[in-house]
Amino acid sequence: MEMLAIYFALADNLRNIRKKASKRRKRLVIIAVRSDSKSTVEQLRGACQIRDTTMRRIFFAITNLIAKVRQILIVFSHLKRSYNTAGLLLDQRKMNEEKWKTMEDFNMLHPVMSPVL
């Protein structure tokens, strides 16, 4: 799903990318895309083949997006998970949500008895 996230990031920012490219008429616009999924980066670079048909369709959608803008170079690079602060924050948030859900489930199964007045 990393590749799908990259597709949406590029698709959502296509208008901004075109503006940057049009302002720099003769210059090359370089966009750095970093991912903590090494296999996704290798697939997008063309270093290894994509076997899954859905992933292959997403890959071709990405290449079609890139082809729509001239004078653009997209550099895909791998980022170690330990350096991916956004990913770490999302993982912590997910763990906290799961912890709270577990506590809510426990409280529903074992409600605290309130004293009868």
C-alpha cells in the first residue's frame, strides 16, 4: 500500500508540481520521494519487477502522472524505519488507540458496580 500512498501524494500535488515546473521553464524540477518500504522504492526505480497485478497498475498510474509534467525528475529513496518520524508517530497513535479500545472493551465486559443508594 506504500505505492498507493505515493500515487495519491503525487496526484494530490500534481497542480503544485506543474506550477513549479512552469515557473522554472528551462530548469529541471527535482522531487524527492522517500519511503521506508525498500521493496516499493526498488520497484519504482525499476530495480526489481512487480509481480502483483494491482501493484503493477498503480506503478503504471504513477508513471502516467510523471509523464504529464515535463522537466521533472522524481527521485525515489529508501528511508530507514527508525528515521521515519511520521511513521513512528502513526505507530504510537495506533498503539494508543488499540490500548484505549481494549480498556473500553474490558470495562464493557466488567462494569464497575455503583453503590445503591
